[in-house]
Amino acid sequence: MAKQFDAVIVGGGHNGLACGAYLARAGLSVCVLERRELLGGAAVSEAIWPGYLVSTASYTMALLQPKVILDLELAKYGYQVLKPPPMFVPLEGGAPLIFHDDAAHVAAQIGAYSAADGRAYPCYREHMNRLAVVVRRILWETPPDPTKRGVSARAALAALAWRFRDSSGEFFDLYDIMTLSAYDFLGRWFSNDPIKAAIGFYAAAGGGNASMKSAGSAYVLLRGFIRDNATAAGGTGFIRGGMGQISESIAASGRAHGMQTRVNAPVSSIVVESGRAVGVELEGGERIDAHVVIANASAKTLFRRLIDPRHLPPGLLEDVDRIRDRSTAYKVHLGLTRLPTFREFDPAVAGFAYPAQVRIGPSVDYIERAFDGSKYGAFAQEPCLTAVTPSVLDPSVAPPGRHLMSIFGVHAPYELRGRTWDDARDELYEVTLRTLEKHAPDIRDCIAEKHILTPVDIERIFDLHGGHVHHGELSADQIFFRRPVPHFADYTTPIANLYQCGASTHPGGGVTGVPGHNAAGVVLRRLRRTLKPKGSAS
């Protein structure tokens, strides 16, 4: 006889766990199923070598929302942020830039390149912070369908407009940042190209398939501003024990309220009867029934692999197939016998001992050249890199006396022309090391272990289609009303009692916890009458 729950969640990534934890706190019986041997999805810590805990996918906590941290009481369950030293950014034609918390300090450094750019930096930050206030509120919205007719649908649109009536002054600025390239957008404040590269780095090197000059890439610049770091939840940084500790703390919070979790439990299909989701079937044949099924898998996995297409309306699969999710991101992890020396780094000038966070993308031309090859099926010979060494602050992630470096790189296209990633993996590693040793000449002397994840590996291990860390591009045509597809951006699906809670949904990827939170709220509002839960996720 099948087991019965109020909710079964397919995928034990951090959003699935957050959704489950909110539902469990509201009194529902919840079971979270994870196909891998450990919970966390892309927010995991893995012992890929003895004595190490490697954050194999996501690598730093920059976006986990304070509301989720506080609501789920994550500090009670092992969540602890370690504030790293400032980001160290070597640049072309001048001194490195160090991104301190103190904006005036950063402006003074920028002023060494261009006095006008130094004066513009506080104005840029003020502009972005003003837009971020609006976007922070949008995070928690359930996107309505603007094409739906009927009183309730029109009322939802009117209610959304009313809630944001005080933000109409930002409409054109928000439109600009969603449509302009990062290069053109930053050009409104800055004239010096290395400064544009330093500030706009993540628009081209954040894991997608874009350059600083791609239309719409300016939107990514906002992501660094949408988390409020001044709350009781604290700021951003490395997580003690690696990124997997975020997932483990969310799971523990849910378990404290009765949530069950299972690993090594791959779902083969979602069971649909009379147009309603009634449970799931595991690959071994076991069936688990539930009042609602919630998919933390990507939209392509959900609709293309887990549901019989006869249950879907015409045109939906075509919309799903149109989701742009071909990534150029890859990872290299290094087990080190000692810390390498970064030749441009002077601790006396920097004011801290070691650069545990380093970004390599020293000019706009460098970043654009890195992207160029990926358009033609080749990976960058001088890639953009973000290298973090969490063991500088957290000895638990490496054996005594050793260190761990994780490198997030772009641009290495998911599909290579004329070769496979099995053939090219070692060459990608060499290209990465050659790039890194221009700044850390002794890096090869420090390496005891290595681990390379190409975009194809990222897809295979973490079920991220196209290797895309956000389940798809964060662009104007793939956000809010249109994420993941038109008409189903409200965490629902065409199938009754089947919901979505992963990064394919609003507001997208990154370790935020927001899709899980929002989906739980939708589920609770729809079940409140029948299951009478004790509380609410909102």
C-alpha cells in the first residue's frame, strides 16, 4: 500500500527543503525525495577527497534571504556565516581594486583610475540601491497571468499594481536595467573600461551565456544589491562547513516539525489520475501518495521527463523547449598543500592578510574575448575566473595544514564544436591554471588534488539542463510573468495539485530560498480549506 502524505516534494535542493520546511511548520505531513546520496541539490558539501568538504556547485552565500533564515531559525540548526576578506580584483593598467564594504574606500580606489568615475561610484550605488528596494519586494510576489480574463485574474493584476503604486517613479529605470547591456548601462556612470569590467564582471561571468555587451545583461548587476545585509540574519560570506550546511540546516528545521527526507530516492514519474497529481513513483517501483506534489526539479525535467505528455495542454512542451539554458559555466576544485601567492596582492596596502576571494577579468576587452569563442563552440583560452579559498576562514573544509580553492569559470560552452568534453576536460583545466598562474605564479607547486566539472558534468550531476546554474537565463523574456513559461509563473502547473518550487520559477536561480518560500505560500492558500493547516508560510 502506498504511503500517504499531505505533500511530497521531488528534489531535495535547498528550495525543495525550504518549501517542505514551511509546509511542515504549518502542520502538513511532508516528504522530500532526493535522487542523489545527499541533500542539497546545487548547495552541497561533498567529500570528494579525504578530509575535504567541497562546495562542488554553489560556492558562497550571497543571496539567501534574511526572511528565510529567520523564519526557519537556521542559526539553531548549524547555519553560520563567516565574513570573508574583501574581493580582490586585478585590473589592466593600474593597481588592483579591492571591494570593501566601505563604499567611500572603493570610490577612492576608483578615483586613482578616473577622478570622475570615483565621484560617480556613490551615485551608481545610490541608484542601484533605490532599484533594489523595489526588486526586494517583487521577490516575494506570486506573478499573476496578465493574459487571463475574469474577475479574479483582473483583480490580481490590479492588486499588484496597487501594491507597487509608490514605485512608479522607478518604472523607466527598471525597464532600462532589464533591457540594456551591462556595458551601456555602466557607461551612464563610468568611462574607464577596467572599472566597468570590475563592476560589471558578473553580468558576463555569473554563470549564463552572455557578455557585458549582450542586451539585457544589465539586469544581473542588480543581484548584488537585492539582499538586505543589515537585518538580524546578518550579512553574506562563506558558510562554515560549506554550502551544504545551508541545505542541512533547512532540512533540520523542517525535520524539527515532522518533515521527512529521503536520499537515494530517484522519482521516475509523477502519478496523475483524472487530471490531478496524486503522488509519485520511484525508479524501484515504490509509490508515494500525496494530496499535492511539488517539483523542485527544473521545468524541463518536470515536463519532459516526469509527466506523461498526454496530461499536458497543447503548446506547453514547445514553450518549455524554448527556455534558454545553455550555460558556459564550469568549476575547478583544488586541494592545496599551502596557499599560493598572488603577485599583485600586498597585505600592507590591502589591510588584510590574504585574498580569499579573487576575480580575474581585468578589462572589458578581456571579458568580451572570453565570451567570443563560446559563440563558435570553443572555450576561452583566457577565461574569466572567480577563485575562493574558504579554508582561510574555515579549517573544517580541508585537512589540517591544507587548503581548498574552488574556481568558478566562464566561458566554456555546453556544446563544443567538433569534440566532446571527455576529450577537452584536461585542456580546460590547463587553460584555467595558465590563467590563474599569471596572477598566482606558484599555484602549480601547491596542488595536491584536482577536480574538474564541465557544463556537461554540472548537468549530469545536478540535473541542471544545459549546465545552467539558474535553470535558465535571467533575462527580460525569462523572468516574472514568463518564468518558467507563460501562464504558469504562479508556481502552479496545468495539472491540479502539481506545483513547482525550483529555480525555474520566479525569481530564478541562486541560493535565495525564495522560490521554496513562495511556492509553500501558494500551496497553503489553496489547501487551507481542505487540510486546515495550523499556520501560513507567508
